[in-house]
Amino acid sequence: MDSSRALNLAFAVGRGLFGVGLAVAPGKLASGWIPDDAARDQTQVILRGLGARDIALAGGTVAAVLNEDDVRPWLISAMACDTADIVAAFLAGDSLPSRARWGTLALAGAAVAAGAALVAAQS
């Protein structure tokens, strides 16, 4: 497996594991992010949905890598989702704890940057 495919696979696996964490243990994973709301049933529904999104994006990326298909549509879709997370965190303003806002920026921002680097490497 060449290094580009290996990096795409690693990126997808990381995203998938994060998604599994959100789907399986949303309250535990989000307790440091949104401590006042992480244990609420309503919040866990949303977190599980985010987890499913990440699992689906990861699965599509892994399938594309293994089938030697173009991974760019999956990477671009993931970047769009991560960008939406950043925008949503900032639109929430002060209703979201500061560390949640900055944590989202850091995690989602890093994912967007990594995705962009992976897309650029495909050209």
C-alpha cells in the first residue's frame, strides 16, 4: 500500500473510532466538551447522530481506499461536515462553554486541514 493510501486509511480509521466513541458512549466522550449537558438524553441523541455521521464518512473513505477508488469525494464531504461543526460552534456563541467552542475549532479545524492536505496529495 502506498503512503497516500495509508494516510487516507489512517485518517478514516481515526474518524471512525471517534464516531464509534460518540455512538457508544456519548455522555462519557462529551463530558469534557459540554459538561453541563453531556448526560442529558436529548444531547446523547444528537451526539450519537454525529457519531453515525463520522462512522459513515469513515466507512466510505475506507471502502474507497480498499477498492482503489477516488477518495476525494469522501474527504471533501468530511471537510464540509467539519466546517459545519466549526460554524455551528461559533453561531452558538456564549451558550456553548468556551472550551467547547475552542475545542471544536481545534479538533474540527485540524480535521479540515488534514483533509485538505490529503485531497491536495491526490492531485
